[in-house]
Amino acid sequence: MSLADDVAAAAGCEATSSRRVGGGSINEAYAVELADGRRAFVKTRDGAPADEYESEAASLRWLAEPGTVRVPDVIAVGAAFLALEWIDTGSLSADGEEELGRGLAQLHAAGAPAFGAEHSLRIGPLTWDASPAGDWAALYAERLVRPLIGPARDRGALSAPGAEVVGAVCDRMADLAGPPEPPARLHGDLWSGNVLAGADGHAWLIDPVAYGGHREVDLAMLRLFGSPSRRFGEAYDEVAPLAEGHENRVALYQLFPLMVHAVLFGGRYGASAEQAARRFVG
């Protein structure tokens, strides 16, 4: 059977066409037209781990539950593919920016049962044990950041002094992580490329790695590879003002994605992670 046939069988509807499209980096991407009028964005690749697409589908459904932000519907999922609602793209409008700020604040406030998740977290080939924990600082330091030090060092992306300083930040995380907050419902990989503007100017969130965590993680990630607008920030703060000192913690919560990039891509990311970490140790 072809990919289109597999998608059709899982969706319970005949496929009328299939074509390769852009939009995949790790995955190949296809547009599949279904006989009932739906168009699916389908991601697939050879050798994908058996739980990868189901985990992403579960993340999308979990983020959709509160109804605060737009995420694509899951049309069908299989061991070798994920078929999502097709989104015609455009540019984010001023109303869309404000809607995203309010919606993300409400999504975070919808909460999570605990810090972490029932499933392992996956970004590309990297996985983390994020089993539920009662303490955010320990989960962030010991489950997310510290396990990346060795791989980043082995790749040559992180220097020996850099590895030492990142480890020192992990040691101090209980003092650095900010005032206690309940677990927020996080997108988990919220860089600007995972905020998709629809043709109507409103935002969709895609490619989540969802878990319960500190809401400043999502916001710091949004600032790492772009800068959300003033409208976005003001709308977020109207719904859920951030705790005192949050600006001083931006680099702390950018440390995790910087370390992920150091392991995956090398280059300057290790030096950037070291620079971020040095802000928090003497």
C-alpha cells in the first residue's frame, strides 16, 4: 500500500490525490486530498521510532483540550505517519498576535497533572525521561539539561569549562528557577518556526513536545530565535502576569534549547549555552 492508502485507511475515507510538499526538516511531507473534502498535511520518514507520531498526536490533542489556542486536528496517525489538518498560511495580524498572547497564557493556566509527562519527550533523535515529578527545578536540571552535557561535550560543541559551568547551574537550579508555580501546560518546543500564521492572520501552534513545566520555558524559547511583538507580551500579561524577576530568568530557560541545539547541530550553540549559563554562576 502507498502512504496515501495508509492515510486513507486510518482516516476512514478514500484518498483522491497525494503530492510531495515542503515543510519537513527531519520528516518528508505530503499533501493528501481525501474524498470528503479534507486535505491532510502528512509527515513521514523511514525508521521513525514506533511511538513518535502517536506521541505528537497526543501532545496536539492535549494542547487542544482547553480550547485556548489553535492547533491542527489530528486526522489520522500510524506507526509510520501523522496526518494533520491542512493549514493555508499567511502573515500574523495584530489581532492574531494579541490572540496568541492571551491564548498562550490561558493554555499555560490550564495546567498539567504534574511536572513532566507520562511519556518520554522527543526532539529529533533525542529523548528524555520526563516521568512525573513534584519538583520543577529538579526536573529541569537533572532530567532535561544535565543529560545533554556529556553528548554536547562528546560532539565537541561544548568546551570543558562550558560543561563545568552548565553543571554548576544545574547544581544551583533550586535557587535559580524562580518562585514556585503550579505545572503549566507547555508546548515544549515553542520557537518562532512552530508558530504558524494562518491565511486569516491568526496563529496556530505546531510540532509540540508537550509536558507540564514552568511557563517561562515557552516564553523564553519564543525569544531565542526571534522576538514576539509587544502586542503579544501585553496580551499575555493581561491574562497572567509573570512573576517578579522573570526577565532575569530568560537565559536560564533558554539553556535547555541551546543545549539541545549544541547536541544536534554543534556550531556556536555550545558557546551560546556556556554564555547563558555564566550569567548564573560567579
